[in-house]
Amino acid sequence: MRSAHSPNPGQLRRSLSSSAYVSSSRKLEDEESRSTPALVFAGEDAWKVNAKNWPRLGVLHASPLCVSQRGAMHYLPQLDVEGDKEALKRQLQSIDANLLVRMERGTKEELQNLLQSPGGCVALHMSCHGIDDPQRGFCLVFEDGDKEGRGLLIRRHDIQEIFDIGPKPQVVVAMACHSGGCADVFVNVGVPHVVAITQAWTVMDTSAIKFSAHFWRYLAEGATVEQAFRCAQQVINDAFEKRKFELTGASEKHDEQIFFPPGANQTGRPQLEVPNPIPTNTLQVYHGAFVGRKHEQFLLIDQLMSMRSQRGSNIHILKGPADVGKSVLARAVAEYGRVRGFFGGLCLADFSENRYDRLSGALQEVADALDRARAGAVFKQSIHTYSREPSSQPSQLRLRAPSRRGMRPNPRSLLRWESTKDGEESNRERIFESMEWISSLQEPLLVVLDSLEYLDEVTQRGLLKVIKQLDSYAQGRILFLLMTSDSLVEIEEFVSKTIVLEQMKEDDAVDLLMQKVWLH
């Protein structure tokens, strides 16, 4: 793992003695440890309206699970999309700059929307995989907007067609391995400044993230394109890695200030318009690089998303031996969908902590989990309301989903004389009352029921009966993922799909261990 520290301004001055640009007086070496400042959101319509006529930076991130080439499916390593976004936000929010930023999922449709919106965008950043095919040439790997989890190859002629329509960005950063293979396409369509990775090389994810965040920060501070490029190179500690970045373009010189023209007054912070993912505290999602089980992860996402618009059961089972990785896989699936807005909310009920010997306890676990999911969904939907005025600070209005043990019990459960039957009915009512807010979600709610094998047979039968009723009532508004190491006889005839997670073969397990060692 590369060092997380950046050179201080004095080091930058000595390395760029011929340059007139010096970064702001804030110490760069303190930035990694400083907490992220409160975001100032641009609001839903700010990008199109742009009332203050600020320069606009469009940012696209793509990291599909797989891509089809020559009839075969190839599974791709996951890029640190969230880390890339956070690094960019941290750098831009540490300065004062009149800049409007929009971050979107990296699809062909979103790229066209950015470029063809009124006024276009002054600068464009694309972070994705790149493939240098000896037979068919270089291509960027975007996400397929119609087939979740799959990649879409954007070849050189596709780039030419997309950029031929609408105004051209002044700066394009193609942060993908081998992306120098398409730099000349951007040059030919008239982009003055292009930053790419030398075609012969791949690049480490950490290096790409660090370079990109600092490049845009320096450019927003008033550096010329070449100054920002050289300064961002100096942030990369590894001498070999920093040489992989190249600067080219239709312009012979790169001495232009893009965001801070001479005489301009910097009066505000950059406004960021970002997709609103569900807060992570509604489900213990998997963070970091998820290695192994790519095939199963794709199958599960493909199955969940393909069935959501169809009538019939939306109950899916993930089955396998204990400690085979079912929970980690489910959380990785939830995280992949969370950051891309596939789900309107996330809900986890984990039965492994306590063995429920009564149905009322199991139903309460599900009802409490739905309450936590509701808090996250409310937060997600309310972000746009907060962000309509730039002065609103979402950090002051953030809703925190209460922990399970901190949930306020149902008033009826406070009655000591309440019978078991009454407990079942009250919690069943809480579950079905959740449909009122679930039906208002734009995307379906993902409900994960983990470790069902810990329930006794009677409790399991009763719970699964409620799940079947709720699935029928929800009509596709809820996607159920049930995880168990045993058979669920009562419900398997109603499920949409059962995916069995087998123990890894010895060679695959060794490869997985080596990947994890390399990443850590």
C-alpha cells in the first residue's frame, strides 16, 4: 500500500521552481487526517440552471462486475468508487472556488447527458477500467445502464460519436488503465487538454485516486492545466507510478486557467451535486475491496434486478454451508446496489445473535429492521429537500438510524400481561404497516434475512408464512434475500431463485488469499 501523505507546499515549490503556481497556504500533509468538511449540495436543478454561471465539472465513475468479450464473460476487479468520490470531495471542499460539480454513475447515457446539457461542462472526469485489446483496439469499460452489473465497452468510434455532439470540455481526464490509447480521439474532436494513463501501462487504484483529487483541487485553486498536472504528479510517492500519467491535447500549450480566469473573484465553495445513496448505517454493508465470488455476486445482482419488474415471487435464497461467506457476499451485493441507487432502502434482520424460540421475537426482529430501513430511506429522500438552498447544511440535519437495541418498543409490548399471540399480532401489524412508506420508494426495498437456520422449525414456518404474504402484497416493491445453511422447505416452492454457495476449491481459495494479501 502506498503512503497516504502528500508533500508540503515547500516541496512543491522546490520541485516546480519554474512554475508561478503555489498551492494555498493550507498544509497538504494535514488533509488526509482532517475530517471532511460539510458538503454544500448543488441541488437537483442547479446543474441545468447554473444561475451564477459557474464552470461545471462532470464526474463519472464506473466499476461493473463483468464484461462480455467474444462470447465469454470476464469478471473485473472492483474499483474503489466510494474512496475516489470521498477523496475528490475532501480536496474540493478544502478550498474556496466558484465551481459546480456533478457526480454520476458511469454509463453512456450519463456521459451524453453531461456533454449535451445546456452549456455542456467545462471539464470532464471519467474513472473506470480500460482494456487494450490487440485485435479491436482500446476501449473504456462503462456500466450498462440497462443491465445492472454488466459492463459496456466504449470504443474509440463511440467516443468520437458522443463528443461530436455538443460543446467540447476544455479538460478531459480519462483515469483508466491504458487510456492513452484513446487520448488522440479526444484531441481529434477538439479537446484542448487531455490527461490519461500511458497506453502501455496499468495504474494502481490508489495512485489514480490521489492524482485525480489533487489535480482537480489545484486546477480549481487557479493553477494552469500543466501546473495542476505537475503538482498532482508530485503527490504520487512512487517514481514509477507518477510517470504513467500523461498530458496531451489539441492545444500546443497547457498554460490555461480553466476554473479561475485572471481577475475572477472566488466567493464561494464548490457546489457538489451527487447521487444520494442510502446511509450505510441501515445495513452493515461490505466496505473495501471485495475479492472472490465475482460470479456469484453477479448472478445474485442480476437475479434481484431482473425480477423486480416482473410479476410473481421476489423471494431469493442464498444457501450454503456455515462460514462459506454468505453474509459477506450479501453485504457486498447490498453495497454495490446502494452506491448505484438500485435499491430504495436496505433492511437487515440477523437471527444469529439470539435463538428465537417464539414467533413474536422473530417478527419483532423484522419489524425493528424495517424501522431502521425507514430511517435510512427518509434520509435518502430528504437530501434533495435540504440541498435546494446552498446554505443548508445536510450535516446538521442528518438522521441516524437507531440501533436495534436502541429502538423504542411497541407500546403494546410494554404490557406485561400481553400474551404470545398478542405479540405476534402487534409485530405482524408493524410489518404490514411498513408498506405505506415502502410503496412511496422510487426503487424496491432490499430485505435481507440472515441466518434463518438459527430459528426453530415452528418459528421458521411462521416467519416464512408472513414473508410469503408480504411478498404477495408488496407486488415487487420488496426484494427478499433469505440466507440459510439448511433447507427452507416451507418456502422453496415459492422462491424466484435459489443460489447455492459451495466451498471453494483449494486452488481458488489460495488465489483468493493471495489477492487479499496483495490488497492489504
